[in-house]
Amino acid sequence: MVDLSKMDQKRMGKLFDYAILPKDTTTQKVLDGAAEARTWNCAAMYVSSPFWMPVLVDALAGSDVLPACGINFAWGSATPQTKEFEAKEAVQLGAKSIDMCLNLGALKDHNLAVVRDELKRFKGAAGDQVLTKGILDMAFLSDDEIKIACELLVECKIDYMKTATGQFEGPSMEQFLIAKKACAGTPVKLKVSGVKFPRPQNAYAFILAGADLIGTRAAPEIISALPIMREIGMVPAFLED
């Protein structure tokens, strides 16, 4: 659990993966996003696919912000072999963190062999030096399906459970807590994306509930709201080391 009393705005940045994901993304938007990710000391900066990785890697050079991208974003219905190829390409182009959308149709059909196969291929393509995050898009899943998906993430040694792509409905707190319980006692960490409005309050609520990371295009807005969240008592006062 993150101790928010030890977090000033700079440290808080490392709880956020910043993302530029729209279909109309351009080179300039990626460059602007990378600059903001550096300014706000974010953990990673995400683009939607490996296509943008060369631009992003150059823009983040010399910083500790991880260049990152989605895999089969945002649908997740490609074959395991296609996802494996895309993940390998992303890593070759310099990605240090990759988030793959799970095949929800296969999951709902209880065709778990397909989901297991794609996760193992995904992890194998990433290797040990690149973070892996499996995207559930919980709004489309039942409580039991969320549990099963988390169990597969644990089995396949994926680094993070990610709640949503942020392109559809985001997770409820109840759904997040189901995933948290399913991953408890395992190495799998928790990333929340698809934070609903009002974003600052909801993002900090998920962190207080146990999220390790927040993935959002609103990272600057949420991080800059930290003093207000402290003023209203939602986030504990900052305690100097």
C-alpha cells in the first residue's frame, strides 16, 4: 500500500503512467505528451502502438520515464501469435513497459487456453527487463470473470493487472477490490485506468484502496490537484522524511 503521507508532487508522479492514445495522435502530440510526462515525473509515457515508439524513445532520452505502448490496443481480439509479434516489435523499438488487451471473448467463452497462450507469449516476448501489464476492461466482465482473469495473470507471471483501456467504461471500486483480492499475496501489482470523473478524487480513492499505478491522460490534472486533496482531508498531510 502506498503511503501518501510520504508523497510530495514530484514523488507522486511515479504513481502515474501518462498516456496519449487518441486515434488522431500525431508526432507533435507524442512530443508534447513526453514533455509533460518528464515535467510531472511520471513512471511511464504510453502511446497506443509500437508505431510511435521511435518518436517516444527519442523524446524521453535522458529521463527515467519509461517509454511504453499498448499491444493490440484497444480491442484485444487478435490471435496470440499476432500479439506476440507486436510485443516483440515494441521491445525491439525500445519499449520498457507494454500493456496487452486480453481476449475478452475467449475469456467469456471460458476458452482459457487461448488467454493463457497469449499471456505466456506476451511475457516471453517482453522478457525480464520489460514490464508487462494485462488489460481486463472490467466493464465487460462479471465478477467471476475478473477473478479468473487475475488468476491467469498470476499464473503467467504478468507484472500488473490493469483494470481498463480507458477507451470504454472504467472500473467500479467494487470491481477493483475483487481484482485486488484475487491478486493478494502474489507479485502481481495493480494499475487502474479508466478513472471516472471527477478524476482527481477518484484517482486518489483508488490509490488509497491499494492501486500501485494510475494510467491516465489526465496525469497532470490529478497530480497538480494534490494540495486540494490534502486541504479537504482526502489525502493525508505530507510528512517530511
